[in-house]
Amino acid sequence: MLVLIALPVVVFAYEADPASTDTDGATVPADLELVQIITNIADYAYTLLLVAAVIAFVWAGFMFLTAQGEPEKLNKAKMMVVYSIIGVLVSALSWGIVGLIRGIVEKK
């Protein structure tokens, strides 16, 4: 299942230049930019993490609704919300770090 989710990251990691084709008409990467590939992978990973965070928030809300006042279940739902927020913050920070490194590398 994880392979099916991660497959677009690998497939769309490189955006081929449509102007660079060989004699058969097949696209050939004219200049394989490592920074662009890493940026594309980070963007797809960030999107997947945001989708996972939304699912986690919905699941935590469901847990709150079905807790029926039981302290153990309420605490579990609260911790799930906290972990989801931490996950979103970490993924946003990692996306920012990739952007910062990309900016430094592209200046050289």
C-alpha cells in the first residue's frame, strides 16, 4: 500500500524539458538537476504529510465523539491532536529547510 502512495513521488520527481528530444521523439533529460529532483520529492512528501494530518485530525475528532466521557479515550484523542500538530509543524519546518538549502545552492 505504501508503494502505491509513494509511487507518484518517484514518477513525478523529474519534470522533463519538452524541448529536449532525441531523434525518435522520446524525451531525454537535457540537464538532470539534482536540486530540482529533491525539491519535487520534498513537495510531494509535504503534500502527503498534510493529507495524513487531515486524516489524523478527522480520526481524532471521531475519537472525541465516541469517547463518551471516558478519561482514557479523551486523553488518547487529545494526544492524537497534539501529535498531528507536531507532525504538521515538523513537515513545514522540513519543507522550509529544503527551500533554504535550494536557495543557497542555486546562488552558487
